Amino acid sequence: MIRFEPRENVSPARRIGAPVAAALVALLLASLPIAAAGAPVLEAYLLMARGAFGSVFAFSELLARATPLILTGLAAAVAFRARLWNIGGEGQLYAGALAAVAVGTGAISAPPALLIPLVVLAGAFAGGMMMLLPTLLKVRLGADEVVTTLLLNFVVILAVQMMLEGPMKDPMGMGWPQSEPMLDEAMLPKLLERMRVHSGLILALVMAIAVHVFLKRTVWGFEIRAVGENPEAARHAGIPVTATFVRVGLLSGALAGLAGVSEVAGLKGYLTADLSPGFGYTGIVVAMLAGLSPLGVVFAALFIAGIFVGADSMSRAIGVSNYLADLVVATSLICVLVSGLFVRFRIRLVTPKARKADA
Amino acid sequence: MSDILEILLTANFWAAALRIATPLIFGVLGALLCERAGVLNLGIEGIFTAGAMAGWMAVWLGAGLWGGVLVAALAGAAFGLVHAILTVPLGLSQHVSGIGVTLFATSLSYYTYRTALPDVSSPPRIEAFQPADIPYLSDLPFLGPALFQQTPLTFLALAFVVVVAFVLYRTPLGLAIRAVGDNPSAIEAQGLSVTLLRMGTVVAGSALMALGGAFLTMSAFDAFFFNMVNGRGWICIALTVFASWRPGKALIGALLFGAFDAFQVRLQTEVGGVVPGQVFLMMPYLLSIAALVVVARKADYPRAMLKPYFRGQR
Amino acid sequence: MTTGPGEQPVVLALSGITKRFGALMANEGVDLELRRGEIVALLGENGAGKTTLMNILFGHYVADEGTVSVAGADGRLQPMEPGSPGAALRSGIGMVHQHFTLAENLTAFENIVLGTVPLIRPGLAGRNARARLAELMRRSGLEVDLDIRVSRLSVGEQQRVEILKALYRDARVLVLDEPTAVLTPQESDTLFATLKSLAAQGIAIVFISHKLAEVLAASDRVAVLRLGRKVADLPTAECDRQKLAELMVGHAVTPSRREPKAPGAALLTLDGVTAGEGRDSIRDVGFTLHEGEILGIAGVSGNGQATLARLLSGLLPAERGNLFLRDKPVHAHDAGDMIRSGIARIPEDRHRDGVVGAMTVAENLVIEEIRGRRYQRFGFLDFAAIAARAREAIAAYDIRCPGGGAVARLLSGGNIQKIVLARTLDAGPVVVLAAQPSRGLDIGATGDVHRRLLAARARGAGVILISEDLDELFALSDRIAVIHRGHLSAPRPSEELDRASVGLMMAGHHTESEAA
């Protein structure tokens, strides 16, 4: 029989060590599917490591991949702190991307110093609005936000397809459903020559620090933490719970919207309906790995990005399906959930023999 | 106006509605079982995918169709067991665990499919279930083509509505399932195991969900595609609330949904030129949100849902 | 060995029971024997270890040391498998928990037969289940409608279902945890009469209580627990109130008393207020609270107190009627509005509504004023001011904790209540709403709460004290009103009332004849 005894004090080492251990366990567990595919396990790991860290280019790819994950991870972390289950990061990302394209492909012409902030704000605004609806449905009508945000993801992506096949279709796109290219003045500057990593990364890092300060040091952050931990007591203590949820929803959606801006205006330069390979959903894993800490999100996103970039490169080399990366990401979510038990509880094995001796 | 009536009056239309409803019936029955026992199972979307992939692959590898159905159910049960272990004895967040199971089941299904079939350009096909030809019934005018020319899995889904209703309301097991979702200490105080009861129900419910997935690859289509589940699992979660956790209402909800979906597909062919196709494709999701919003205020969630239970706690 | 009634055989023996929760010693070497047909009261303060002991007996917990033995069919004592409610049920032990273990979405009948037949079979219960239950109800006098949902039964009826559940399983030992906590005095009398008749039929009964009067009236024998140890075990006939109180607390007890004081001007007026829905709603409630007055509101839990408290906390709007604070109408949209109007609220469930357990003591001390100028500048928190406030409150209210940075969840109930008192009373409120402020606290912490409320009264604040504890109400209240099914009687000076008359009003008598 297993007994959980709550820990009164949790050391920081344990708090940080648990998710790291969970990530490593998930990575180790990947050897099973690799072996099942009949590939050499050690070589596969080596190729993954080289693909993620083996060169400046590899690492720049990792950073480019981490950028949207930091933003969707922050979106999930902020919302989950308030126990607002925003699973709609994917849809909010597309809403942000759509807004960025609407503003940045020629509707407005302005110098970069003006146009870039406009594109960024438009994306954040669209993402925030996208989350406002389910938040209001939750606080006003009691409709579960998990289901509404999940379903809205599908609606948004269909809306994007509709726009790309209709009014926003690129006439020069040779029939492909894609938007016109962003103006050069609307593109986020590259960070390195001939690499894909772009200044969206700086934006993401700044947002991580800003969200950290927001939650830790401001009244609104205080209120978000209180509502998340105990809504009844928060309401009783006079905290405006509804307004807090709306604030969190807007912030969370805006962050996910920024991920869409960053992909369109930083990386791709135009919008397609397969812009995101599930960054919104992966953001949930990033947030959980980070223990919902905004600064932790940065490290968790780097880890997950490493898995994706490494697995892609390994897949090209020895033909193991790159769905392996999704599998590792899913496994690490489950592992980090379980690892949380080791943080919160002291886990004792009580053998039947010992129990008999007691009795 | 007469066009609309014309659509509604064809047997073809009602046959399509029932066909669209079938996977949802499985899914909603599974979800309502889990939730009746107090466990929200957001693993449903992934379990659908796993059931679709596993059932199809078993048949493709040479199992019989019913063997494939069994394999699908077992796959669903296995992922249900993961969710059950995480949420019941370990008491972890049902929301996050469910999302984790969906990501896990989906990625494992995709990985397995890709590993087994590394480079196929068009998905391989199997000999899927064929519409039944029941003597006399299938030949009835209107009712025959509408109701009695379905594949066996549709009849199985309808049978499960009766079975689940019977178990829930007419057996001691159903009593215990309903009680454990309302007040688990009532179960413990009567000497039953909350853990076993909840885990067992989640595993069984997940097996049912997987059958919904199996219907997609073994009845509705004859191949497995990526993203083929396409939110059907989440729709089931919304419909479960709409059905107020009752098997009979679940059937009605799924049928209404199927009818609406079949209707909009037919409407699409009439006005398709004017309105973009995506508008129609959005309808099921918007309809689900609407269904949820309509009942949300008075929804009577099982009282102990989402709340982990540890022994000796009251 | 105690002398039982006659020479009845021992049916249950607990010996050397020890149970630790972390550093806390919940039970330490407790022995207890129970004979056929006797009624034993297990007396002790909140936190003395009574409920833990009974939970070990019923298998919810496993004792660290010690054994539970039960008489088998042959009358010989045999050790019972620990940690299994199923084993306890099979051994003939039935338990009525303080918080009922009933599924409210099932009928009484379904709750009773739950788990008595194998799970996989058609039909809910054995063929003669109904006949047996009818016979049991007739013999025990516990009448209840078996075929309506438990959620629609009254609390007293639900308790009857709980006892029937035990009897249906042929319980020979019946354990009741604080059975009168939710009953009117009259309902309590009926319950004890039932228990006596069950004992006469040979059932051994243990009931847990911290109320001296009912222990003296209803038990054959009293076992007293203090700080986890059994400090006395003696026939009730040899006890009196004073002696039991001292055994329970460990020293002589001096209850709080208010100083006589003329009330001041009218402060808070409710006029024909109707709010809430269902059983706990309030209907046409009116009263006036004066400065320097404690107004006690007596009543059995679930008669509208929670709704009244939520209304005065700003969490629920009035459907009809008006609130006036010093003749000005109060329009509250949320609790913040009430706080700013100077109404302090001590919530009934301090763990759920009082503190955010995962936040620190300091954060919980400032949470009501976090938007005020004292703790923030331009929306950024002033950590120095928050820490200073924590140090001040921890010293002034003697909050036992490692410091302001400690997580509130880890504090004892008494210390959590001190956090609530510090943050509500230090703001200098004009009205204090105290809902069950001493529930679950030991005598020391209760005395603390009472002193703080009396100090607020002395300062000129008006206090509304909602309580089920008549001793507390009579000790503190200048006037007492009784709430029953959502109707509030007109408040009367507590000197004009006695326990019996208030008890009758709690049961719904006389309320109609009150002048409005």
C-alpha cells in the first residue's frame, strides 16, 4: 500500500528538480518506440542531440522553434494560474496570425518603427478577443471553458481557411490557399544572418519577464493568484472575481495571439492554414513542465523545441517517424504530472507485513 | 421552404443522420459513464483516434472485423486505465491528465501508423462493415432505408444505449456508479472501494469511446487518416452536458446533432456556390457550443466530478 | 474494567490505539471497551482525537499501534482487519458520520441497500429488502419516506436514513459522530430516545459529543479524551457538569461574559428582506442592529443562516426588501462594496471562505485591502508594508506560525481564525458579521474569539453573531432572534429568554405569534 504524506516545506531544488527529472524520464522512455521501430537507439539519441545542439545553425533552429512555444506556454501558464482552462491557444494563435496578416500585407503602409508595433498589437488584440468569448460564456452563463475553447480552435482554423481561399487569397499564389506576403516593413527583424531565428524571440523573452513581474509584484497578479487558488475565499475577501477572469482571459489570449504574429511576421512571411503544428496544445505541456512559472516556461520551451528540432533531424537521417517528438512531449506531460506528487508529498511504501506488525 | 421539407422527408437523410450520430452515441455514452462516476475524461479525443487506428490496423493485419472492434475497445480501455490511474488513486488534475492522455494516445497512434506504413501515398483500405440487410425490416418503405440499412456498429451503439441505461438504473452496480459520482464517502461507508469503482467505470467508458473511433475507420470509411477524428471527442463532451448525463437523452442529443449535420451537408449542395464551404464545416462546432451554453445554467453536474477522493476523507 | 449494566458481555474492545499525523499525536494509547446494550459518550474538545479514534474503529484510518477487537458470532473477541470499512461492517459496526455519507441523487432506499448485494446482478436489492426495512422502521421508530431522493429529505430525516443503513446491516455496535450538531434540541431528545430503545434491544452505542448536557442526559458511561489521551472513563451517574468540563479542558473554565451596556443608535437595518432560493433561503427578514450591541441569531444549520450571511457579505443580492446602514441604503454588488462600507465578515467555513490556503499568512492578512493605498503604489505591491503589517498582526493576535511568509494552509484552525479576525477587526468596522465563529475551535481559541467580539462591541461596533451553540449565544448576545425555515423572529433581550424557549423556536414553534 502506498501512503502520501503532505510535505510542509518544499525545497526549491525539489521544485525545480522534479520537472527536470520528468523530462529526462520522458526522453528515456522514447527509447521504447525507437527500438520498436527497429532503429538503433543510441544512434537515434545522438542524432537528436546533434540536430538540436550540434551547430550554430541547429541551435538557431531550436531558438526559432522555441519562440512560439514560449508565448503559447505563457498563455497557458497565466490562464492555469487562475484555474481558467484555456485550451484554445491554437485558435488564438491563428486569430493573432490572421490579424497580423490583415494589417501587415499592405492595408497600411508605414515605416517599420510604426508598422511592426501595429502588427504586434493587432495580433495580441485578436488573440485576446478570441479568448474573451469563452471567458464571458464561463463567467456569465457557466459554460465550461475547456469545451468551448477546444471547439473554437476548429472554428478559427476553418475561418482562416475560408479567408485564405476567399478575400485574403494571394492572387500570385498559383492557386495555393495562402495569404499575400507581409510587407518587408512589417516583418520582425532577423537576429542572425542566414538563420531563421528572429526578434520574435526577444519579444517572447520580454513577455516572460513581464508576466513574471505582473504575477509576482502587482495587485492584479495578486488577485489572479488568489482567484486561482481559492475563488470562494477571494470573492469573500472582496476581490472582483469576474473581472479577474476577464483580465486573465484577455492576457492569455493575447499571448497566444503573439505566437501567431511571431510565426507569420518573424518566420514565414505569409499565412497558411498549416502555420502551426499544434503550438497551442504544446504550450499546455510547456506550461505544466514549467510548473506554471513564467520564467520556467522559457526553459521548458527550449527543451520541447529541442525535442522537435532534434527529432526532425533524426527522422531525416534514419527514418524514424518524427511523430516521435509528439510522443515524447505527451509523455513528458504525464511524467511531470506524476512528478508533482513527489514534490507535494512524501511517498511511503507501507508493506503488508509492516501493517500486520502494527496491528 | 419546400426544398427544406423535401430534404427532411427523404429516408436517405435520416439514414445519414443516424450514421453521423453513431460515433457520437458511443462517445457520449462513454463520457457520461466516466462523469457519472465523478471523472471528467478529456482523453476522449485521443481515445477516439486510438480506437480508429487500432481497430483499422488489426483488420489490416488480418484480424476479422469484429476482432478489430475488440482490439479498438482494448486500446481504449488501456488509455482509459492510464487516465484512471492518474486521476483516481493519484488524484491528479482531471483536466490536465485528460489533455495528456489525448496527446499521448494521438501521438502514439500516429507514430505507430507511420512506423508500420512508412511511405504510402494513399492510405491502404480494408473491407469495412457493410450495411445490414435484415429480412423484411430493411425492405419496409421509408423506415427500411432510414433505420434498417445501417452497418452492425450502428446497431451496436443503439444496443449500448439500452445496456448503459439498464446498468445505471436497474442494477446495484449502476447505483454504486451514480453514488460514487455524487458522494464517494457514501461508497466507502458501505464497504465498497471508491478507487476500484471509479477506475473500472473510466476503463469501461473509455472502451466505449474507442468504439466510436472504430466506427470511423471500419464503417464510415475504410481507411485511417490523420486528423480524422477532428474534434468529435470534444463534441461528445459538450453533448454529455446537453444530455444531462442520461443515456436516453444522449441518444436524442446525438440524433439531433446528426440530423442537423446531415441537413447542412444537403443544404450545402443547394447554396454551396454562394456561401463558402467552411461556414458549413464550422456548424457542428458552433452547434456544440450552443448546446452547451443553452443548458449550462441549469446543468446538474455530478456533485463529486473533478474532485479527487482519498480514503478516510469526508 | 468498568462495571457495565448487569453483566453484559464485552462486544468491542479498542486497546492501546495510537495514531500520529506527522508531528501531531491524534491518539495515544487509548483503551475503550463497550458492552452489549450500553450507551457510552465519548467526550472531548474539538481536536481531542474523538473522531480520529472512531475513524480507526470504522477502518477509515489504520492505527499506528494498537488493536480493535470485535465479538464474533460465538461471543469471543477477535481482532478486526484494520483499514477496511468493509471489515468493520461485516463485524457488525455501523457508523453515522457527522457529515452524512449519503448519495443525494439516490433515494433513501437505494442508499440503504447500496453495497449489500453483489454489484453485478439485475435488481437493486434482495427480494425481502422492503419487508425487512418496514420491520426495522417499526421496531426502531425511525420512520422515513424511502422512495424520494435524499436531497429532498430534511437533515433529521437524513440522519434517520444513516441509522437505518447501519441497522439494515445488522449492526451490533453503533457509532454516532456529533449526532446532534445539526438537530434542534427537540429533535435531539427524540434521537436519544431512539438510541435508548435500540440499546434496550441489545445494541451497543457510542456517541461523540462535546456538549455536556446531552452527555449527562443520554449516556450510561462517559469516556473523556484530552489531547489524544483518555483521561477518564466513569459511569455517568458519578459525574456532574463541572467535573466533566474540567476533565475535558484540564483546568477550571471561566466562560466569557459581556458587561451590561446600553445599546447606542441604530446602525444596520434590514427591512423585509427576501433572498436566496430553496431550503436555505430567507423570507421577509427584518431587524435593527444598534451600536455596541451583539445580536445573536440562533437556529439549526440550514434554516437560512448561510443566505443571511451571504447577503450581508455582499455575495448575494436581496430579491426584495432593503438594507440600511445608518439610514443610508446599502447597494452592494460584491464583497468589496461591503468591506468599504465598514462591514466586517467572519465566514462560517474559514478554510473555504476565510483564507487562500496556498498563499502566505501575510498575503491573507492584507487581501481585503490589497487595493487600498497602504499596500500598493500604481498597482505594484509594497512588500515592505505588507511584511510590516504581518509582523504587527502576528504579534497582536498571537498567530502561531513560522512568520508572515508561511503558507496559511499549514496553520491550525484556531490560528487561521486569528488571521481572519486580525484582517477584519483591525480595519475598524462598524458592523461585524460573525458566522459560527467558534465552530471547531478548542476552548482556548474560542475564548480568544469571544474576547475579540466583546472588544468590538465595547468599541461601539454592532455584532451579528450567527451560532448554533446556545451557550455561546446566551453568554455574548444582548438580544437573540431565532431563524427557522428562513423566517427570523423578532429579537428579544437574552435575559427574557431561556434555552427551552429558544429551543422550541428553533423547532418552529411560537414564531408565528411573535410581533414583527
